[in-house]
Amino acid sequence: MTLLRWFGRKTFSHGVHPQAHKEDTADKPIRRLPFAPRMVVPLAQHLGKPSRPIVKVGEEVGRGQLIAEADGFMSVPQHAPATGVVEAITLMPSAQGPRVPAIVIRVYEASNQEVLWRTPRDMDALTPEQIVQAVQDTGLVGLGGAAFPSHVKLKVPAGAVIDTLIVNGCECEPYLTTDHRVMVEQGPDLIRGTQYAMRVVGAKRAIIGVEDNKPDAIAAIRQHLPADGSISVEAVETKYPQGAEKMLITSLLGREVPSGGLPAQIGVVVNNVGTLTALGRLLPRGEGLIERVITVAGPGVKKPGNYLVPIGTPLRFLLNYVGFSGSEQEVILGGPMMGNAVSSLDVPVTKGSSGVLVLSSSEIQAETRRIHPCIKCGKCVAACPMHLNPTQLGLLAAKREYEVMAERFHLKDCIECGCCSFVCPSSIPLVQYFRIAKSILRERAA
Amino acid sequence: MAALGVALAVLLAIASRRLYVFEDPRIDEVEEMLPHSNCGACGTPGCRPFAEMLIKGEVEPGQCTVNSADANQEIADYLGVDVGNIEKQVARLACAGGVHVARTRARYQGMKSCRAASLVSGGGKGCTWGCLGLGDCEVVCDFDAITMNRHSLPVVDAAKCTACGDCVEVCPKDLFSLQPVSRHLWVACRNKQPGDEAELECEVACTACARCAADAPEGLISMQNELAVIDYSKNALASRIAIERCPTGAIVWLDDKTGPQRGRDAKKVVRQEALPIG
């Protein structure tokens, strides 16, 4: 453990300190985005099986209406983000690349913010199993970016005993202020959602971990903490990737998730603040997840800010609304460290999109540097939060020795945070190599 | 010291007698006649294991696709077995969308690798099934059988291709497959969009108009997922008649001497330079 930990500062070892760039949007309240004339709701916005559409082309749908049902446990349903008519169920571009089946809704001009479909429920009467089912019915996924179905995460594996629920409010990615604003503005929902999650997993305490560059968020949540002391807020060091669940567990509890294991094995479940806030708001009302908060930032945007965006809004509509100019720009979905450049502005905002970043051409030029040979300086080794050896992995990747990377150098423990690429003085795209290697190994295993 | 040397020498002498493993000398001989490429096209890990299996009679010499027919005949004569009737296979690309006919919607400027590009929202190509043209297959081919043409499409030299399957594995869009040379009819498209939308992305996309299926003998070609699919179990019925009325030229007649031939009604591609990005 680092020296800082001995002095009582909550942190993990290694990691990097990228420039935060949060000042443009951190103090901007969440604002609603109007409806786009056409919404695209992909059937696979989550990890797991795509949902099954239950509406037909030409059918009218109300805001909040169930339009696709979950296909098995490892799947979530989808709800209509606005009142309108189903125009098509067809292949549409996705942020991941391939065209995927999606429900296209032509939104009525008179569509308003009222959620027409809801089934309010008495949360106190539900058993943990019923809550898990209720969570699945809301269509909720991890809003931090991974889009892992929330009900699967809350379903504790048999035999595991959970003592602590960790609520991840780090938001360590530069530029993004989504979770920050949610914590400042929606404290009561967050606390309620946290209490539901604690009931489901059977945890006695919950810790909300927030990076210490967000004192206003910490202060805002403290006002709403329940009197019994079961939920606490802890400040953790501002360092990337503090918001990776394994890092946060180490920072807060000093426990380490075993290689290839799950946090549940060491008695912990981690959930993002955005996810639990949505849980706290949607569960009692019995509504589906139809909108989420997104940070739109970067030098290419005229009105950067935090927007409450209906899921399915095409990026083009969102960017036109906030004002962006020119075409020689790079649009990144997610943060600059782990987000992906999008190749089409027709892709919709999905449940897992936490931010849209628009970089102008001058920054892209500066970042497209020449790749030099590895000088074995070891900076990547000192930066890797998973304590892997990116130098060795990089050399093996160049030789396409993917099996050796996985078997001897723990490639599968790589969380693709990008710290190695970030610090490399030779500009070697290490994390890209590892993503390639992982994708080929996944294909070979299939 | 001398005594120790003698004692160990005796030990080694005994060991070499007692632990002697008989190895068929023909394995070395046959291995010499194999190409030493260790490419794995025959399905074994390399040339030596293939030689061992040849001696045991588990495989036929013809299964080595890298050796010339003469060299395989030589092995067959040496072992006194039949050379085996293995049809030559060639890697075929199921895409004809070069940058002059297929739309590029965004400029990709990351690592020059199809695999890397496909991980960044599928690469910059409008057709998300199509060839990204960054040449992972050209790099991986050990036999120099693949070269990228001026439109950023790989061209397979059928004479050099040994059907080792490396390009099949490396392509992130899964566009390569190994096909026997007797299969001349070929659908060079994987776009699953409806006809009009597919054609917007790429001039040579299959629009699933079903003319090829109507013209070809019954059952040879069918329409599945907005694509023409050839049933190669009926390959003997295949003729050029199926390609003649194809409006986009997505279905071609493969001829390794002249290259793929498009039908009579296929619209002519005059453009040579790349389409503008956007």
C-alpha cells in the first residue's frame, strides 16, 4: 500500500493523474433536453441477451410504455422514451459498430414529459427476490458505462455473504460530471436507492465513495444520510482509475478482489451512484428507465453542460441542441480515457452512455503522435493499477503471442483503463494492443 | 576426476542403450520432403507431426496444400501410398466494397489495423459488415498471397494461397473463408440491410433482388437475411447465367486467371478515386 494510506488517506496504489477538465460543467445544473423527432431504441443496450420487441410497426406507444421484454435473466426490457408511433424495427448503427436491431419511434409533436405508463408499488412489502424482479422490470443497467444489468449485480451468488455495499461516486474520468451533479441534486433518491440495494444484497452498511475533488457532492449527500449511521460518505483520493470497482474496494476497505473473481467473493457489491439514484426514483413509481443524465463537454461544444436526455436520442440531435460546429471533429462517447470515438452521429444515446465529448481538430492533431520503440522505462508498470506488466504484454502483443499473454501475464485481469498508454513516453498504444488481444482470444474461445 | 568421468561415461553408455527409443527413420525423410512452413493448413500443429501421421497412415500426402503436386506425389511414391484426392482450396473475400464504391462515414486515424479499427465503433466504413481495408490479412499471410489493391481491398493470388486459414482467423469482420477452387459462383457481399439501404452504403452491395435465384437452376440460390446464399451442395449446377442479371454485380463468377467477373447487367464502376468521407 502506498504511503498515503498509512496517513489515513483512502486510495489505491499506482494509477495516474490526468487533467480533470471538469470546471466547465461541474457547476451546471442538470437540464432537460427536448424530444428528438425520431428516437432509436436499440434492443441490445446492455451486456447479455438482446430484448424481444412486443410492439409492431405502426403501433402507438406512450411515454414509459414497455416496448421490448427481457429475454431471460441476463437481459433487460426497454421502454418507450416518448409518446409516438413505432416507425420501424430495423437495423440501426450502434456506438459499438455493428448495425443492431432497434425500435425506431416517430415522436408526436405534442408528446410531453408526463410518464403515461407506471405501476406504483409499496416497496416495504417486497421481499429481496421481488425487488430483484422489480429492478429487472425497470430495465436498469449500470449507468457508469459498462451497462451490466443491475438486477444481475444485485442477485448475490449462492454462498456469498455481503457485508458492505459500496456506492461508486468517484467519476474519475476527465470531463464527466454526470455522477457529480446527480449526487449534488438528487441526494434523497440516491439514499433511497442505496437502502433498497442494501436490503436486496443483505448488507449492513453502505459506503458512498466520492473523490475528494467534489466536496460539494460530499456535503450535499451528508445532509440526507439516515440517522442510524448505516450509510456513510467517504472521500477518496482524486486519482484515475479510482472509479474502477476493484480500485475503489481497495481504497475504501483495503480488500483485494482475487484474480478472475467477483467482488461478492470478498463480501462487497459495488454500484454506481447514477444507477442507485435511478433505482431510488423508479422502483417505488414502477417506471422504466427512459432517460439518463449525460455530460456534454469538450472544446467543440458551445453549451457544455449536464443534460437529462431521453434514451434513444440520436447524437446528432443532442449535439445540434448544445451547439457544435464543423465536421473536422472527434466525438467520443464516454470519457476520454475509456470512451470510444463514434463513427456516425446517427447512433443514439443508450443506457450506458455517460458523456459525449467533442474534441476539435487541433487537439486530435496534438494527440496523434508518432509511435517510438519501447525504451523499457517501466512507467507503464508503475502506472498499472492492476499491477500487471504492460511492457512485457506489449512485446508479446507485437509478436501475436496472445495465449502467452493470457496464461502467464494475466491479460484477463486488464481492466482497459488506459493508464499504460497515457504514461508511455514512446506513445505506444498499449491498451489498444490489449483490447485487440482480448478480442482475438474471445473469438478463439467461441 | 578421471574416475568420475569414466563412471559417468559408462552410465551414459548404459542409458543410451536402455532408454533407446526407436524412431522410424522415414519420419525424417518425409519431413525433409515437406515444405517446412509449419503453417497448420493440414490441421496438424506443424510439418513434423504431419510427417508422423503420414507414416502411420492417418493422413494422405495430398492434405499438404503448401507442397506442389509433384512433391506430394514424391512422398506418396516413397511411402507407397495413394497421394489422395484433396481439392485445392483458396481464401475468398465476401466483400467487393473498395473505397471507390463503398461509403466511408468517418475518418479513422488510430492504429493501422483492421482489428483495432473494428474495436473503435466498428471502423469508419458505412457498411458495418464490409472490409475495413487496413490490411491485417496482408500482414498475417506467410505466403505473400494477399496484396491490398488501390481501393484498399485484399486480392488473393490463388496460385500462392495455401489455404492455411490465417486470414480467416485474423479478419475482424469474418469476411474470409476457404473455398474449393471448383466453386466459381460467389456472393461478394455480407450486408444484411434491406436493398435500398445497402446500396446507399455501397454500390456493389447485394440488394437481395433475387434475380440470380430466379435465373439459376432451382434451389441453387436462395435469399436469406437480405442476401443471396448459394447452396454449394448443388455446385455442379452452377453456371454464369446466375450472374448476368445482377444489377450491382454483387454475385460474381470467380476465375483465377482473369479475376472475378461481373454479369452483363451489372452497372459499370467508372470511379477510380476514393469516395469523399461523410
